[in-house]
Amino acid sequence: MNTILSKPHIIIFLAIPVLILAGMIFPEYSIDIQLSDTYYVITNAFYTTAGSFFLLLLGLIYWLTGRTGKRFNAILSALHLLLTIWIMIMLALPIFNTLKHPLLFFECLAILLLAQVLFLINIIITLIRK
């Protein structure tokens, strides 16, 4: 467990195929958002592709920071990974039915944003620490 938390990029790189697979299995699952006079329809395939690129970016940041010899705070890293990956999978799978309830969808997005704030705090702490 300690080895996995010391290399969080491994967890992220393993979550990317899971997210892509969810997009391939449920391609007809979509979210409909109406803003003003425009109606947006975002399919699951687009969401999971964008989420996979986002996870790839996070994994590269974790990997590159680890290559400098600096270590992330294990608790903040674990919390960030758990929240980010869980929320992305919750939004991608129709089992959780988050896209049919707008309040639950926006709560998931708020938790995802909070997880990214934890990530920024973790990066700042890591880079300041000697």
C-alpha cells in the first residue's frame, strides 16, 4: 500500500482504461443541459475521452514531480485520487444515475473541483518542502 501511495501516477494510469471502457460500453448515455436558448447534449463517449485526457495530465504531473525526487503528502494524494477517480466513474456509469438528477450532477462536479483544490495544495506543499 505504501508503494502505491508513493507512486500515485500508477493508480491514475490504471484508471484511464476503466474510464474509456465505461465510455465504450455505455455510448448512448448522455447529459442534456439547457443554457439560455441553447440546448447542449454531451454523450458519455465525449465525457470519458475528456476525463481520460484529464487523468493523463494528472498522472504526468504526479510522475514528473516524482522524478524530481520530491514526495507528495500521502494523505492528500490518496484523498485526491479517491475523490477524482470515484467521481469520474460515478459520472460515466449509468448505474449511479447521476446525470438524470441535476442537483446530484452538480454536487459531483463540486466534489471534483474540491479534489483538484486538494491537488493544488498538495503540489504547493511538495514544492515548498525541502
